[in-house]
Amino acid sequence: MPLVIVNTSVGGLMARCEAACEPGDRLRIDMPVVGALPVEVRWALGGRIGCRMVQSMNPSDYYAMLGALKR
């Protein structure tokens, strides 16, 4: 399902998503550089979701991903 990532950190993200997601849902989000990341939906409100990474990203991978997003 398509979604738009609004913000991200090494431990989670917030996204806009038209699909009906509920807290506790597990998703795999494809991100540049780091690939598919398993996340758990922690909250859902008005087309937005907050997700916790199942495993936090390595900080160096996170910064490499941010660099790729800026291009």
C-alpha cells in the first residue's frame, strides 16, 4: 500500500496512509539504502499512522538513508 513518510527517526516514523491501519498491525516499509523495515503501528488517526521499528536502525544506516532522501 502506498504511504507518504512525514518524519522518521532511528526508532520509528509517522506516515500518511489511506489504508485502514490499526494499532498492533505489522507492516514492512521499503526505505532507500536500508531496504524493507518491519514496523508495528502504534497509533492511527485521520489517515496518519505512527510506527515503531521492530528493531532500531543503526545510526550510520539512518544517516545514509537521510542523505539518499535529500537527493
